[in-house]
Amino acid sequence: MPTKVRIALDAMGGDHGASVVVPGAALALERHPDSEFILYGDSAVIEPLLKQHAALAAASRVVHTDVAVKMDEKPSQALRHGRWKSSMWLAIDAVKKHEADAVVSAGNTGALMAMAKFHLKTMPGIERPAIAALWPTLRGESIVLDLGATIGADARHLVDMAVMGGAMAQVLFNLDRPTIGLLNIGVEEVKGLDQVREAGRLLRETPRDTLHYVGFVEGDDIGKGTVDVVVTEGFAGNIALKTAEGTAKQFAEYLRGAMRGSLMAKIGYLFARGAFKALKEKMDVRRSNGGVFLGLNGIVIKSHGGTDVEGFAAAVDIGYDMVKYQLIDKINRMHGPPPAPPRVAGAAS
Amino acid sequence: MPTKVRIALDAMGGDHGASVVVPGAALALERHPDSEFILYGDSAVIEPLLKQHAALAAASRVVHTDVAVKMDEKPSQALRHGRWKSSMWLAIDAVKKHEADAVVSAGNTGALMAMAKFHLKTMPGIERPAIAALWPTLRGESIVLDLGATIGADARHLVDMAVMGGAMAQVLFNLDRPTIGLLNIGVEEVKGLDQVREAGRLLRETPRDTLHYVGFVEGDDIGKGTVDVVVTEGFAGNIALKTAEGTAKQFAEYLRGAMRGSLMAKIGYLFARGAFKALKEKMDVRRSNGGVFLGLNGIVIKSHGGTDVEGFAAAVDIGYDMVKYQLIDKINRMHGPPPAPPRVAGAAS
């Protein structure tokens, strides 16, 4: 492992681009001084921002490019226009060339996944990469995957996700045998989609020293923290994530309304404002910002496009942890050795 | 329409059986004095409870049966053991025989759906029934369907659900042209499952005077109340519902913890307790208890199995509204006339 954790940043990605990426990286650097950054994007925009963050400027270099992937481009468009030259591509390329250990982008999710898959390729034995995120729960945090990359995942993909999510839980939660659940619509074995049932069978029948498959879980088990890793196909996972975000916002809105509803409530709010502040921090989605692309030959972190400085820093933190605690090696170990290359008659070894 | 709304109750259904069903019905009767009830189940259990509710006793009759469907029975088992004789079956049978206008059960969901489908049959032109529920939102309430009956629904099923959910919104929200959204994982037309895209195309291309299809919505749009009716396949819908329930519980738990965390918070809580009470009522899932089975030749309401008296009464209220405002007629009108029977040569008209 290199002495420094080297992170490539797509400085043009996200709704706010460099104005969030640069101060976000500066904040992450404060927390992890053994980080180094390469910032890809328009140097005329990045350099003035860097001047305001001396420590970051000293730990970074800027690679200029005029091209940026737009937030609303289709993945195929982004690949066509942005390959070789966009800030997103170049940041991924740095990981490919081992100039960086991880890439973080707040850009277009579909484009980032398409480029990362195209350029870094999937790990041996992994067919489809997945997007995993940290989910705050009543017991702490869980990992939920996939959040939108594996629409229509089959049983084999779900098993791969269990392995990858398990490795991520080992890295982030420092657990020997993280518990794994398959998201389903009933805990009885008879219910749910065929591929979920089949994945359950495969996970039960393939005991692994490092995985602890506990069975089906339901949507409300995610927030309870019933298991360390919740595995689901991408469509349902994305809907679960967005629905939970919507419900949290709804609750916060109700609470705000209630506290403004009467003079007594306002007085009560003043007394309890320390408690409300703690609550707000607890519900802060920025703390768990950062989708991790799992199953690629390289660490790729997707920050929420609309996030702020604190949120982007959290995404960088996750990238840092993944490098520091060797996520990719862990997945490879848990998933078993890569298949031996086909023997070619007469080929020199 | 009969002068009274006649409701058949599976008095044995749910975690608490008649001890919740009887007082729940009594509460619903207070709110809708033009209701009548037939209670199916063990008369030795029901009769003593009825004695405590004179008004209900006067508006009810009890039909005794020893057989009850267990909460953990598989649908096929329930059909085998409970057909013709269980409280659940007999309550459905009352609707089939036009002795009742709706059936309400807090029993085993899978069994209730299987029996209702077997006995009442689906409406003309509807292939698969769906489960719809009211979802509290920032703008009031929306209808979300399907919540678990149509696993793997195709485009045609999704369109049927849009029609049925639209009719339910007309009935419950008194709207001429309720807005309809298809749940997807991105608002761009390119994203999501093939069947969701195809359903979107069908809904766009088939303008109906009574439906207003607005396009794709995402998970967080449910809580926002972006549309009146959210349509999705059963697996994703069930996961969305349960995940939202889990998140709401999580938030309530955080809030409770925060308000107990310090003396100042406790004092603040005392001042603001009226506001907290209002908030609690707002978040009360019992208020929207009651899944409506749509697409059957009869009105079937599924109450949550673990609900209490207030929650069961809410489920009865929904059944009452569906009868009173003629849900089935509305679906039939919106879905168009049933297909003409095939012409058989030589057959008399």
C-alpha cells in the first residue's frame, strides 16, 4: 500500500461542480492528512478555489480539461463525447493507470457507471457491478446494495452482491462475519420473486467462513438495522432508498410545522433546541453520502449530485476508508480466487 | 344501492381476532350509522364482546363457524382447509351472494387474496387484482398500488392498475381527473425497467377523459404527494411501503431519544407536548390502515393483522366509502365496457 491515499476527483461533477468539490476535498484532507488529490477539470475554475485552501493546494495537483459530462447526458452520449477527455473519464483513468487509488465524482451516475465499467472492467468472476450505500439505522449503520445499477438482477448477481457487500461491511464496520439479508416481501420462504428465493437457496447452501446469511428481510428491517448488509436488485433498492429519503423529509417537515404551530410549541422548541440539533444531525443524509461502485477493478465513489461541502467530504471519506482498508483485496478473497486463465497450447507463460 | 351499507367481517382474522374486530366495528358504526354488519366466526367468542356494544349488536348478526384461517398458513393450505367453512371464506361468500356489499378482514393477506380471487373472480378485462393503500403525504394523501399482489407485473397490468387506482382516487378524494404517476428509478424516459417504460408509453398514447397520466415518479415523490396515484409492480411497492414504515419508526425513535436526552429537552417537551401530540397523530399509520383489493367483482378490504381497534375501524371506514361511492361501477366505467362475448355460429342471441 502506498504511504499516501491518492484520490482522483472529478472537479466538474455535480450540481455545483468545483465550488463544492474543492472545499469538500479540503475538509476531507483535514480529517485524513495522509491523503493526496488529483483534481480534473477546468483549471481556470479550480485554481482560484484552491488558493483559498492552502493545505489542499499543497496536497493536490490539477489536470486541466475543458470537457465535462453533463448531469442529464445519457450514459451512451457521455461515453461518446466524454471518453478520453472529460474530467470524469480522466479521473477514472487515473485509477486505471494506478496514479490514484480511488476516484470520487458527484457527476451523472449513469455516465460514471458506464465509463467506470468500460474502462476499469469488472472484477474476475463478477458479472455486474452494483452501487452500495451506507444507511443509518436504529443500531448504527448498514450497507444496502444495489441502488440502481443492476436492474433485473438474477440469483447469481444477488449472491455476488452479498459477497461484495459483506466485504464492504468488513472494511467499514470492522466486522469478521457481517450478517447478510436478502430484501424480500415476506419472511416466509414461499414468498417473493423467484430469483430472490433462488439466491436465498444458494446463500444457504454455500456456507462461507466470512459471511453470515440470515435469510430474508423486509423493507422495515433496513431502518431497524436487522442485518449489516441488505442485498436487493437495483430497481427495488433504488425505490427503497428514495422512498426512505422522502419519508425522512416528510417527517422533518411535519416536525417543523408542529413546532411552529403554537406559542407553547415555540417555547418548547427553544428549551429543547439542543435535542433538535442532535436529531437533525442524526437524520442528516449528508453523513452517509457516497455510493460505492462494487465489483470493478478500482474504487469508484459516487457522491450525490446535489450535495454540499460536508456531503462531498463524506463521500471522499468513504473512498479513503475503502483504500486504506483494502476493499478490493477483501472482495477478491471472499469471492474466491479468480478463475485460472485458459491454457493456450504453445503459449509461453 | 341498498339503503344500508352492509359489511361482512372476518371476526377471527388478525393477531387479536374478535377482541379488535368487534370494538373496531362498533367505532366505525358510530361514524357511519347507516352500516350493517355480519360477523363470521366463533359465536362463543363474538357474542360476549357484542354485549358490550349495544348499538353494534342491534346492527349486526353473527354467523357461527369453528374454522379460522391461521395467520401463517400458505394461501394454498388456506384454500384447502378453509374453503366453504372458514370465517374468512364465509365473509367473502356474503359478498359473492350479495348479502354484503364489502368484506373486511385483518387475516392472512395471501389467503384472503387467494380466496377472494378464487371466489369473486377478477373484473371483466382485469387479469390480476392489486392491493392499494392510502399513503399520507405532505399534500394530504395519495393512493399507492400494488403493495404485493402483482409480483412481476407487466405493462398491461400496470395500465390496469392506473385505471383502478384512478377510480379509487375519484371515490376517496372526490377528484374528476386524478393525476397518475408510474414509479420508476429516474424521471428520464430512458431509465427503468422495460415494462415500466412500456406502460408509460401505453398510458401516454391512450388518453382517457378520466385519467391524467403525468409520467414517471421516484420513491421520494410518494411522500411529497407529487401525484394522486402511484402505480408500481407488487414487489417494489411492498418494499417501498415497508421501507417507509421503517423510516417513520426510526424517526419517531430518534425523536423520543432526543426528547429524553437532557433536562432542557424534557422541559421543552412539556411545553410543546400539544405539538408532539399533533405530530403523533399525523404520523399515525392506523389512520390509513386498510389495503383495498382492486380488480375483483366485490369490495375486499385487508386490515393490517397487528392493528388495534382504531386501525380496524379505519379499515371498515374505507370499505364503507368504497361501497357508498360505488368503486366497482367507477372502475368498470373507466376501464371501458367488458369485451363482447365471442359470436358463436348459430347461437341464439
